[in-house]
Amino acid sequence: MSVDQDVLIEKFADPHKTAKGETRAWVRYEGTKTLWFNTGTLCNIECINCYIESSPKNDRLVYLSRADIVPYLDELEEAGETQIEIGFTGGEPFLAPEMAGMIEEVVSRGHRALILTNAMKPMMRPRVQKELLALKTAYNDLMVFRVSLDHYEAKLHDQERGIGSFISAMEGLSWLADEGFQIALAGRTVWGETEEISREGYGRIVSDLKLGFETSDMSRLVLFPEMKEDDNPPEITTACWGILDKSPSEQMCANSRMIVKRKGAKKPAVLACTLIPYDERFELGETLAEGRKAVSLNHPYCASFCVLGGGSCSA
């Protein structure tokens, strides 16, 4: 059900109480499973339903550099959090000038890099390919490229991402596969297909391109629940954990944070969630130490994507 934005904002305004006065659910931080770096919101394409509004013109989150991410990686080591998953998202990460250097900084410390990409022209530039091949020689076991393929058929994928984007993504996928990189796929559930049908459809691509994994592996084929700004999901209360037979520790904000750099900001900031990049209520500070705090689930995406949708951006 769609609802007026002002009504929706008011409904989720109080971090402690729901609109009905019930105790709002919250999630305690339990240690880092995944640390995300948003490399910037600029993208080579503009998708219809992009939750972060990435486009060739959106630079609200600017490019991160290798120097930007080093302090956070140092903090992880100081906290004893080693060999964890480090995710790179955007925008399109391969537009960031220092993307290869950032990957190298992560994997050279023994962390696993999960790189989200549309596998289109930015990744296929000769300079980028050369850098990735150099990284593969030493660190291939520590890198996974998760390619966004909204649907396994060109027609529906292109409805979201633009005419010709499916063919371009398939070219990038083929290159990654031919060169022996580790690959995962990210699809969407907007078309209402059963999960079984979707996984069968993607299975044909996996087989044709010899991508090297089973589509039953949910870490290698992720099917994301939809997020719409005007959706009116129910609020999550503390009682919902028992009713839904779910745990706060299962939610992304229990074990992941995202680093962004806002346009005009002197330093990056730590956010509670990858899905809510612009809402200042979910900005926790400038360091990971400041970000190790509980998060109230007072945003529609907390319900629609995470708790009810069962979604997670991590592998």
C-alpha cells in the first residue's frame, strides 16, 4: 500500500515508540561481519528503482580513496576483527579512480573483498582490466565480483537498466568468467516470480557462461526483495521478534556498517545501514568505534527489506 511521504515520515519518526505507542524494535551491534565502503553514487546508468538514486549526475556521495579507507581497516585490526568481508558498492565502484588500490588494500590485509558491479563499460576499460588481472594473480581467492543482473531475460533486465544493458553486462560477465574470477549474481524479485523459477532462469546463464556455481547457493545468487519509497510496511516492535520467529542478531545492522563520504564533507562517515545513505538519523559518527551502537528500526526499509523481506546485502 502506498502512502503520502509526510505520513510515512511521521509514522517512523520516533526511534523508541511506534505510531501506536508500542516499543519499537532495535538491534544491538554484535561485531563486524561485513564492512561496506560506498565508493560514490555516480553511475554509468540510471536504473528505474535504484534505492540510492545512483546516476551519471548524482554525486551526493563522492568517490572514496585508498587513503579514506585505511583508518577503518586499521580500526578493524585494532579490534581484532580480521579476515572479514569488505564490501564495495556504489554507484558503480569501477568509476572510482582508486578502486583497484582500495581492493588491494583490503585483500593484502587478508580480508575478503565483495565487489558489487554492473560489469559494464567502467569495469571493461583496458586500464581496469589490467589492474584486476594483476590483483587476480595474487589474491583471486579473496575476491568475489557480484554482478547486478536484475532478470535473466534481456527484456525485463533492460526495463530497469536501459536498452542494451543486458548485453553489456553479459559481456562483462563473460570476461570475468573467462579470466577465472569468482562470480556471484544479484537479481530482483520485482516481477513476482517464484524463487524456484527465478533460480532456474539464472541457472541457464550460469551454465551457458560456465560461471562455476550452483544457483541454489544463496550467497552466489542473491534475490533481493523490493524497496519502494512510498510503501507503507508495518512497524517492527520488540514483540515482533517472537511473533515472526526472527532474531535481532539476524539483521544486517547487527553486524555490518557502511562508510560514505558526503559531498563537501572533510571526512567519511559511518552509517548504520547500506540501504539508508541519506537519512541523517542513521549516521553514527566518523569512526567504527562510534558506530558500534544499537540501531532503532525506524525506517520503512527496516521492515520491507530486512525483517519481513529477509534481505541481506552480505554474502
